[in-house]
Amino acid sequence: MSLSARVGVGLRPTHYSKILEVWPKEVDHFEVISENYMFSQGRPLETLLKIREHYPIFAHGVSMSVMSAVGPSDDYLKALKSFYNLIKPEITSDHLCWTGHAHDNLHDLLPFPFTNEFLDLAVRNISKVQDVLGRSMAFENLSAYMAFKNSDFTEWEFLKEVCLRSGAKLLFDLNNAWVNAVNFGYDPLLCVNSIPKKIVAQIHLGGPTDTGKFLFDTHSTKIPDEVWGILHQTAARFHDIPIIIEWDSDIPEFDVLLGEVKKARSIIESEFIKAGEANVHF
Amino acid sequence: MSTFEFQKLFSRAFKTGTDLNEFDFTPAGSLQPKEALEVYRQGYPARLFEALGETYETLWKVLGDEDFEALCLDYISLHPSSSPNLTDYGEDFSKYLLQKKEIFEESVLLSDLAHFEWEFKECFHSAFESPLVELSSAIFSEPIENINFELLISLRAIPLEYPVYRLHGIDGDVQRFLEVRGARSDHPISLVRSENGVRTVPITSKLLEFLSILKSGSFTLECLTSYCAENSELTVSLISELAHKSLLKKVTVTA
């Protein structure tokens, strides 16, 4: 088995000029926030189309609201489909969450209890979404600040069931898995080791903020050692799953992101070699 | 509790900061239940404020941090967001500012600036098209009904009482602000996408009026015919101004 680690970063406007100037070879792909481009015909989209000529693009949404009780909006899905048709992204994703109720968009990735009712809702809505879009989607596990006691499943059981029943994939955010484990007091590997590789389409790595009372998913810092530790633990198993480094607030120079890209690739490679020497089969 | 009921009640708690009794949950870390809800509640105005700040960058500089933030938070409390696209938020900020006459002496100027910045943002997100470079004078010998012209899709025409476009993109230039404040008159402008951004083009009041009729949905020929009536000089003048200012995509003549 050969190694094919693929690591990229979230594309943010502050880095456009640097990327267009140097076309960084260290980056295998870029991930864009779909909503930043799907409603625009202007400069941001033109820039993305230029970058698209050189790199595979992953399209990651924040407003599908796939867990909405009334389902995602038809207009939203129509606009998203047009955007996908234009960009032809390699991986398309959103979050396993809801973002508003009735006419109100609350612009947040909102939590819900992991109950059978919400599982049925997830499967129903995802099936509709995948039918309308004509493609398989990946959905990201959330960072949450409340865990509902009436849940029928653990988070990881719920994620697995959703993917197995709907045919969707998991965008596995290792930072979110760690944040939730710390915030709700369990071992992150309980979650990570329960996720079968066959449902994982992509991995996110990012850095949260420690507020002193809880970990807050801000994507505003370097990836913490604990999350690198989880990548070490999972690298051999997930070695060929594409990775994205996310950084959304207090965005640093592009070279800092490249440092994180190199570190992620180095971990995957070293763990893959170690596993090969140990004759581990994946 | 159904999924619909859960989301309805959670949304209400999100908006009011109360009514948490319906939910039995473990808050993250050492947070109290109410504090956990606040983590979500505080994100909402913060995101909408960020969106307003991106659109109304110059207005922010003119007003200063304190006033801009106070106005934004008041606007956010009065105008819930309904679009999945944060960039869509704040369309009525210009109208909202007009209602602040008692607080801000320059409310009309501030409203003009907000109107300009909103249209600038809309134009920035429009597709770029190459404008018509040269207009043949032979066109003016044709009857009006044979002339078809197409405007650039990004074109926006707006009435302004103050030349606020002169403030756009500048930082803390008090002298410039005073000049703009002292220049109250009619300052109609148009905005079009250029290859690298947005072009601001002052236009005549006549052209603004004509473009406003067009934007209301009239067909070009119908509009030109009714607006210019049989006045061929006006027709020539309007089309010439549109061409001269590079606001036309193309002009064709049908036999």
C-alpha cells in the first residue's frame, strides 16, 4: 500500500494575493465556504475560478441547515447546485446541524439531541439534499456547548448511523471531537476510534480557544498538541483521507498555515511508515 | 417533543435568553446552563455586526467605533436576518439611518453614504463585462425604434444629496468630510464593475431618471421611446452619455 497523504487549507480572501503570486506547491487542495461564492458573480468568484485552474476545490457550506425540522430551503439548494456545477468541487460538505427556524436565520451551527426522531429527520433531509444536488454529501461533526440528556445515542453512534443509513459521508473534524470530549468530560479516542474509516470523506484540523471555562471552536489559533496527538493516533488508519487546515479568525500570514500543512503531512507519513514497519494492514 | 417543537422552543430561548426550562442538558465545561445558551446567543449579533462592518466600512470610519457599534446593535435588534448569505444583511441600513435625525445632525449624509456602500457591495458581486469602447455616430441617423442598446449588467444608478463617493476608502480625513458635508446638492452617480473592482461614475440627473425607469422593469426600447418621445436630441444625448461613460455593453440597429 502506498502513501498518498493530501493536505490543504481553507481559502480565505486575505491570502488571495499570496496564493496568486506563489501558487504554493505544499498545498494539495483548497476548501472554500460555499456561501461566500454561490451568491456572487463578482471578484471573489473570479478569483476562485483562477485558483480552480491549479488546485482541486472542496466546497464547504455553513447554511444548509440539514437538520432543520422543515428541511433545507429549495432556493438555497438550487443556488448551491449551480455553484457546484460551475466549480465542480471534488468534495462537497456542510455541517450536521440546523441554523434557524421559520424565517429566522440564526447564523450559527446549532446543536440538537441525538434522538431517534432527529436520526430519522437527518436521513430524510440528507436523502432529499443528495437527490436534488445529484451527488453524495459529507456532513461535519459539530463543536457543541450543550449536550442534551434525552439523547438515545452518543454523538459518534449518531454520526455513524446517519452516514450508514443515508449514504452520506462524515467530514470528521478532529478538533471538534477533542473540543466536545474536553467540554463534556470523556476520552476523545472514544469517539475517534468508533468512527469507521469507510464513512470518512475528509478531515478538518483547527485550533480552538480555551476560555478558562470551556473550549470554544474559534479556528483562531495553531492546532493544539492534543489535536496533533489525535492525528498521530489515527494517521495510519486515515492516511489517504484528504485533510484541510482551518483558520478563520485572527488569520495569520499564509506561511503559518503552510507550517501546519507540513506538520500534518509529516505526521501522516511518519505514522504510515511506522505502521508499515509493524506490518499493520488497513 | 417533536423536532419542530424543539427548534421552535430553542429559537425562542435563543432570542430571549430565557425559557430554558424546556431543555435538560449538560453545559460545556464549567459553564452554567444559561451561560451555555449565551455562547450561542452572543454569536448572533457578533456575526451580523461583522457583516455590517464589512459592507459599511467607510461609514464605520466616519461614525467611529462607539456610534457605529451602537447603531448596528440597534439595527440588528430591529431587523432579524432571514438570508443564508450574511452579505445580504443590512439592505435597509440607509433607510434606518434617515430615521436618526434627532441623534445625528448629518443623518442624510450618513444615509447617503450607507446607500452608496450597499450599492458598491452589490456591484462588487456582479459579473464583469467589457463596456462598449466606441459608438458609431451613424447610429444617430436611425429612427429611435431601430436602436437597441444593452446596459452593463452591473450598472447601478443612485441619487445622492452629498458626494459621499469621495469619502469611500479614505481613513479619518476630516477635511474631506467637511468638504463633502458642505456640498449638499444633487450628486447622482452610477457604479459599474471594472476588471479590478468597482468604477464610480458621476452622471447627469436626466440620465439617472432614465436609468431609474429602466431599473423599474421597462423594456429599453419602450422606455427610450416614452422617455424621449420624439425628442431626437435627448435620445442622442442619453445614448452618448451612456457610451461616453462606458456604461453600455452594446448598441445594435435593427432594420
